[in-house]
Amino acid sequence: MLPDITSLTAGRERSLLMKLLLNNRVMALVTLSQLVRVLGRSVAWIFTPLYLADYYHDTFFQIGALFFLSALVSLPVSVYGGNLIDRVGRRLISVLLPVVSASIFLGLFVTSLLPLPALVVYVLFIAVYPVVDLEGIADNVMLSDVVPPEQRNDAYSITRISANVGFAIGPAIGGFVALYGFGDIYLIPCFTSFAIAVVYAFKMIETRPESTKPSGKMSFPFDDRSFVYFAILISMAWFVAGQWGTTLTLFLSHAYNFTTMQIGILYSVNGIMVIVLQMPLTFALRKFTDLSRISLGALIYGVSFFAFALTSNFAYLLLVTVVLTIAENIMAPSSQTLIARLAPEERRGEYFGAFGAIGGLIIPISPLFGTFALGFLISTPLLFWSIFLCMGIALSIVLRISGRLSGRV
């Protein structure tokens, strides 16, 4: 029997990726940091809405507004930080940022011990948001520096698998810790952030290409209309996906009366399924363009969210979470790969920072809009989640058409 050429090709690609991971220090460190970082901060992201609702009695809309304001503050930080990464190098930024985030998470823990007003929690949470965003930008830029273009989608897939190992562990730990006190959850990202700072300080190398000659001026690629257009489209797709988090957590808690442990398990299943499905999906869709993959992901997201409205049966929702994870696996690495492809070598920090700013202007409206609508439609789940079904379908169509018309992607 003749060997299966497709199987041989896939096997060869897997071998190349393993060599890349094992022999490339930067790739290995970024992959490890994604696991540790997401393990910690996923706890804060998922359970902060419940912390604010249960301990400070904030409304859904107030909580959504806080997440929106946090992301809004990230806009200038993303632009300036992306330029700064090009100017001073990747290593210095990647070492300093985890120290800052560890300090802020420690401050959030302290708020649970002292009779401090909610405003202190708001300020600290808003402060940590742009820091962790910029950490992600630095990691993405370093990967773009050291990974060949033809392997970037696979490389981003590997780092996502690592991140979701952390996401599988983090919410489960957080759900258990939250039973004893919501404030204690912030110790987890505090410790993980500090660990990343130590590892990067001793092991990370500078990756900025020698050809890079920053001008010293802060800039934004407004002149690259194609980039701006696709950055907006990708951000709109993540707007649909943005209900996964704050909005869904509040929906499950208040519409279906799920416990923190049940919610943690759902998010952990999401993390586990990323680990299991990411590479098979990456190989299965490797002949698709980036925009085609993002289009498919937006459609699956819309359908999956609507499925949450059909029943509160926990076993059923676990299956829905698996389907939703497929959408995440398809969209996430493709989004980063597309931006890396569009960015000139000497302006990668600027482009990833600009993408973060554009996304920061659009994506944070998602939980704001979602929590606002949830306040009115929580008793009619079908109507509420059909909004995002329609958005997913519409965006999927626009992305497909744009991909066919564009000669650049």
C-alpha cells in the first residue's frame, strides 16, 4: 500500500514545529509564559464580575462599563507601547511589565482585607488591563521576529495550546478559591506574573531585527488602509466572541443560577478542548486563508452563543462549550498571523500595537453592550442570544467577501 501523502506531510510539519519549539529559546519561553500568565489572569478575568456583583452589589451594566473603561485606557498604551517595543527592544519591556502587573494584582488582594471603597478596586483593575495587553503585544512581536512566516500560524497555535493549559487549570483553581473568599483569587495572578518576570529576566534574549531602525517618533499606520480595514473586521469578529467572559459568566450565574464551581468547570473545559483540538484544527484548515478561517470562526461563535439559550442542562452546555472552543481555535492564531503578515519587519511593534488599539476601541464595547442588553433580556434568553447569532452570520459573510476581493491577504 502506498503511504498517505497527506499524513506524511502533516507528520513532517509536526516534526518541524517540535524542532522549532525545542530549539528556539524565544519560542519556548513565550510558550511557557503563556501557560503561566493565562493560568493566573484567567482567574481574575472570570471571577471579578462575580466579585463586584456579590461584594459591591454592582449592576450588570456597571460591571460591563468597568471592563469597557479598562480597555479604553489601553488604547493609548497599546499605541505608545507598540512603538516603544520597536524603539527600546523587546526584552526590557517583557521583563518590566510582569513586575507591574504582579504589583497591581497584589493591590487587588489587599482590597479584600481592608474596608476600602469600590473605587479602589475599579482603579486597580483599570490599571492592570493595559499592562497585560502590552505583555501580549510584546510576546506576539517576539514570535514574529523569530518564526518564519510559513510557520507563524502553527507557532501561534502552539502558544495558544500552552495558554489554554493554563486556562484549563486557572478557572478550576479560582472556582475553588472563590468559595473561601473572592479577594484571594488575586494572589494567583500576582504569583504567576512575578514568576514570568524572573524567568524572562534570566533567560529571554533580545529579538529585535538588526534591520530595524526606529525613527524615534510615535506613529500609527493610518496610511496603510488595507491594514486598518482588516484590523477593524477582525476586531468586529472578536466583538461577537467577546460575550465569552463577563456577559456569559453573569448570564450563567443569574439566569441559570450556576455556582462558581460549575462556571469554573465550563471555562476549564474550554481550556482543555483548546489543548486537544488546536493542532488538529490547524492542520485540517492549513489550506484555508486567514480571513476564511476567521470567517468560519465568527459563524461558529454566533451559533454557539445562541445554543446557550436553549437549555440550562449542564451536560448540554459542556458540549456547547466544546463547539465554541472550535471557533476560538480557528480565529485566534489566524488573527495574529494576519497582522504579522501585514506588518513590515521594522514596524511590527507599531502594527501589533495599532491592532491592539483598534481592537481596544471595538472589542470592549462587546461586554458593555452584552451586559446592558442582558439587564433587559435576561428573562428571554432566546431573544438575547439571537442578537449575537445574527452578528456572527453577518460578519462571516463580510469576511468571506473581503477575502475574495483583496489581493493582499
